[in-house]
Amino acid sequence: MSDPARRRLLGLLRGDASERVPATGDTGFADFIPLVPAARVVLLVAAVVGCIATLVSAASSGFPPTAALQFGVTAAFALFAVNPIAAAAAIAAAMCLSFPLDIERPMLLAVIVAVGFVSRIGSRTLLLAYGGFVVVAIAGIVWMDGSSIPAMSVLLYVVFAVIAGSLGLLMRAGATREQRLAVQLIAEERRSTDIVRDERARIAADLHDVIARDLVVIVMHARALDQLDRPALTQAQAEILSAAKSALSDIRVIVAAVDPVPLTSGVEAPALAEEIAQAHHLLDAPGRTLRVGGAIPELPKHIDGALGRILREAALNASKHGAPGETTLEVQSRDGEVRLELRNPIHPEGTDVPFALGGHGITRMREHAQMLGGDVETSCDHDVWTTSARLPL
């Protein structure tokens, strides 16, 4: 859902974009809950029709003061569309003025009808204040008229006021629920957008993890093709073909993890042993060797896969930025954790290297380790670069 669509939805359900939408679990009673635009139009049209009818009726009787007061009360109902406090105050003032004009009983009916509007639109404070005024108005009529007003009439006034207030509260509850649903809809839309963005970032990171090494191999051998003799050329071509097949297989692994219908069956992420074999292909080059110290311990599958990813990045960095010499790899399991350490020589500072430093590899290694509660540290000492990973078992 686009931002303009969200604004239109909120505007439709709230009636006024400047009002606060109640949060989930909020009754909305602490705030004004304005009418939706359609209800405002109906209220304004009804008020205009009522004012015209009052004027027509007053014209035949010479516009008495009571007609002016009735006109003012009818017009005051229109204020509920924009300012419920002003509307309630205007109707209360008209009720007070009705006593000297001896039209307090007809005016009380308008006051009772306004109870519904106040309970639908107004805040808790306004509702309590206006409810108290209605009680005072009824008591004033009883006090002034005394025995001339039947007890049944007083009871009916109270019943009508309760009914009007209940209807207003029911409509208020419906409007509050619509507002809450609108907020939840927007929140769900934002969560869905965040999920899609996170999934895209994960896929992009996985592509970097599994494709970067194969592309480096292809680039390294392709750059040397014109400088090789026939046997070496054949070997380089074989390495390029192997790297291309590995890249294709890795892409299928990622697609199979996203697509509910996998492209191939039995495709799994490379484990640590396979990554060690790939590191040999990557680092066993003229002037370079890879030595693996000790036996590789048996590890849980998730730990084995994470170390495989970390080793892939570390070996890729060693191939790109390392200098000729021996690279050593050690994997040890002890004290409830497993440690992987890769040490490779690097060019002295200031020496040009064939690849620029990107910095993404170290970040990705740390992300893989931190997801399992571990960490990756890197250091450089006397032109030897050390990558050390630690994962709890």
C-alpha cells in the first residue's frame, strides 16, 4: 500500500487527519473521535433543513424570541461536525435561556438528542460535564414546574437521555474499532515491507557468500590464460569450468531455499569438509600452499555449515589479498566451543595487490558467527593475517 493510499484510508476512517488514532487496546474515550466526512455532510444538510424549517415557521408568527432561540439550537447541532465543545456549550446556553421564555421542556428534548452526539464525538471530560448538565436541567424543570410535571415525564426524559447516550457510545465503539483496524492494517503492511526487504538483503548476502569465491577463481585464471603454456592452459580451463559449475550449483541452493518447489533434489549447502577441499583448489597455486593442521572434528550440522561459510570467506580473502607462502588452517573443538583459525601471509603495506579491499567478507563472517552466539576476530602481525572464528557447541 502506498503512502497516499494510507493517508486516504486514515482520512476516511478518522474523519480528520489531525486527530490521534487510538492505539490498540485504547477505548478512545480520552480523545475526540470526529465524524467521518459522509456523516458530517448528512449532519450539515439536516441542520440547514432544520434552520430553514424554523425560519418558515417563525415567519408566520412574526419571528418571536422563541423562534430565534430554536433557530440557534438547530444551527448549534451543525457545530458537532467541526467543534463538539462549542456545540455542547451553545446548546447548554440555549437551555439556560429557555427558562425565562418558558420553553424549557421542548428545549430539553434538543438537549437530550445532543447527548447522543456528545457521547459519539466528545472526550470523557466533555461527556461527564454534559451529562451533569442534563441532570441539572431536568432537576431545574422539576423544581420550577413542581407538581405540574408528571413523574412519568421525568422518567421518560431520563430514559431518552440514557438511550441517546447508549446509541452514541455504540457508534463511538464502531468508529474506534475501524480506526484501530486501520492502524493495524498499516502496521501489517509495514511489517510485510520489512520482511520483504530483509529477505532481499538475505538473498543478496547469500549470493555474495556463495558466488564471490567462484568468480574470483574465474577471474584469476582468465587473467592468466594468455601467459600460460598448453598444459597449464588446459588446467586453467578446467578450473574455470569447475568454478562455473560450482557457481551454478550455489545459485540453485539459494533458489531452492526461496522457492517452495525446489529446482533440484538433495541440494544442500557445502559443509566444512567440502569448503576445505575448495580452499585447497583456491590456495594451492604456484608459490602458495595450504596446510591443514590436525583432524577435523565431528560437528553438529548447523555449526559445520556456519564454519564452512566462514572458511569460504576467509579463504577468498586470502586468495585475493594474500602473498605467496604457506597458509595454515586449524579447526579445534574444546571447552564447549569450536575454533577455526586461518593464517596467511599478506603483502607488505604499500604493495599493490590485484584486488581492492571491499570489507564485506569480514562483515559476513561475523554475521554468520553471531547468529549462533559466536564471533570472528581478525588481526595482522608481521605481515601475517589471522582470521579466528569461535562458535559455541
